Amino acid sequence: MLDIAEELHRWVEQGRDFAVATVVAVGGSAPRLPGAALAVDADGTAIGSVSGGCVEGAVYEMCQQALEDGESVLERFGYSDEDAFAVGLTCGGVIDILVTPVRSGDPVRTVITTALEAAAKGQAAALARIVAGPSELVGRALVVRPEDPSGHGGFGAHPELDRTIAAEAGAFLDAGRTGTLEIGERGSRCGAPLTVLVESSVPPPRMIVFGAIDFASALVRVGTFLGYRVTVCDARPVFATAARFPEADEIVVEWPHTYLERTEVDARTVLCVLTHDAKFDVPLLRLALRLPVAYVGAMGSRRTHLDRNERLREVGVTELELARLRSPIGLDLGARTPEETALSIAAEIVAARRGGSGVSLTGAHTPIHHEGTSAPARRIGSVA
């Protein structure tokens, strides 16, 4: 539900009661990943999506029913059957969906509100909810934040359960992961088995674009569209201006390698080097290829690429480090314009992030949705 946190937090501030349906697990080619959500308020207003349209109507009705009953329910939607009016995923796949009422006076509301407020502000938080187990525990929640690792809220069962799930949720948060875990009712392998959904909300990943050129302007727009926090860095103040890059979150006038030395990056950060000038590229890539980032790409012709590699070897960059470099940057789309080139770069970044091959899906036998398709969702019945 944290993917629609801003809208839901506004509903909370307005005092609205609502029910939220959250994707817990997926299998096959289900269109949405765990954590995707649809919410319905008491007036029937709906936001979000859990299936791209396949089962939205049925889930909408489940949310309305949960608002009336005040009880959480877990339901599985699978392949459509021969009945044309059956509710199912017409694209194939299986999704398990938890519907939770969030009403005034419900204990879970204060916990969910804390998670929504943090996510709406772009702060780190992990929301853990029991999605399968004893009926009295389903829907109960706990939220963990970096400054509150022991968690806010709880499950009202064995005290060790809160401690164990808080620790597990903290680990999910550190990795920026959303998914499920299996645990015993007493916080170990003891007691009735529980399934817990942990949703992590972390600040958006960074895209740092080095080189304030026309291609960079197009890439900034695409990066913003993909949800990155985009920084443009160039040592030339005449080019690195807000007027040329209005969509950028940050513009830095500094030598690229100097800026990279002092800024924070992580395992989700992507670095796009568009300067194709040795005096900028070599010191920058020498540093970039040794950082634990998700992607390092550099623009230039094949001749520029070969010359740059030799220069990098001369300053001590190893073959293993060079193997991390995506150059010439982007996928082969036949791109010519800045916008087309930005699309090819973005496509390569997505493929690297999701494990895609970059080949056409037509005639291919690879999964359409790579994440969440390695194993089918565990069979879980409805609970009331």
C-alpha cells in the first residue's frame, strides 16, 4: 500500500475510513508486484491498482465488504475459467490479495498511518502485516523505521513475535525489499505458522547524469519518469543550468569525479557518463567502477570506447572493473535523436535492474515479468 502513500495519507488527514487491498504474492505473469495496492473509501472513491484491470471490480467489492465487516480477508485470484464472466487474470498468473479495513478507532489505523506518513514524506519505513495464520492475528501490523528499529504497533501474541518480525522487517528495509516471510506464532518455528507481508518504502533511487548536453536533457526526463531522483553534474557553469534542465532534482557545477567522491551512492544508484571527453571520463570512471552502484554507462563511439578503456587500464583499472562498464551506453534500438537515445539508455538500465535480456518479446520464450515469477505463490485460503 505504500506505493499510494501520498493519496492514502491525505485520506487519513481528512478522517476518511477506507479499505486497502494489497498484492501479497504473485506467480506466473501476474501484472503487478507484491505491495501494489488498491484502496476504496466509504464513499466509494478508488485509487491504485492490483492487477492492471483484470480483477479490479471484484477487489473493489471486497474492499467495500471489508469496510462493512471490519475484518481482513485474504483471497487468491488465478486463471480465468471457461465461463466468460468468471473473475480471473485473463493474462494468466496467480495473485494473492489481502484486504484490510482502516477505520477510525481501529488499532491498526495508527500503525498504518505512521507508515503512510513516512512514505508520503519520502522517508524510510517498513510495514509488516500478518496475512495468513490464526484469524485473530490476520491484518495486525507493525511499522519499523531506522530511528525506531523495535517497531511501533504489534501483534498482541507472543512478545518474541514482535521482536522477531521487527528485526526481519528492518532487514527488508535495509535492502529496500518488499515480500513475505514465514514464521511461527511465537517468533520462531514454534506455534502456528504465520505468513507476514513486509512492505518497504525507501527514498527514490538516484540517477546521476554527468555531462550537461542535449542527450542529458532527454535522459533527465526519462529518469524522472522512471522514478529516479536525478542529478546533473558538469564542470561547465554555462551548460549546467536550471533553464536547460528544469526536470532535474539537482544541478551541480563541479568536476564530475570530485562530486562523485563526496556524494552518497548505494546499490540502487545509476551513473550515466555522457561527457565522452577523456579529461572528465577517465578520473570519473576510475572511481565509478569501484563503487557498489547498480549501473555505470558511458557514451561514445566504439573507437572512443576502445581508447577510453586503454586510458583506464593505464591508471590502474582492472579487467574485472572494466567488465562492469556499459559502453557504448544503451541498447541497440537504432536510436538517433536525444529522446531515442535516452530511451535506449533507460531500457538498458531497466534490463540490468530486472534481469531482462533486452531482446524482442516476439518469438522469445523468456518470462515477460522477471521479478516474482521464479516460484508460484503459496496456496492460501480465505480467512475472515
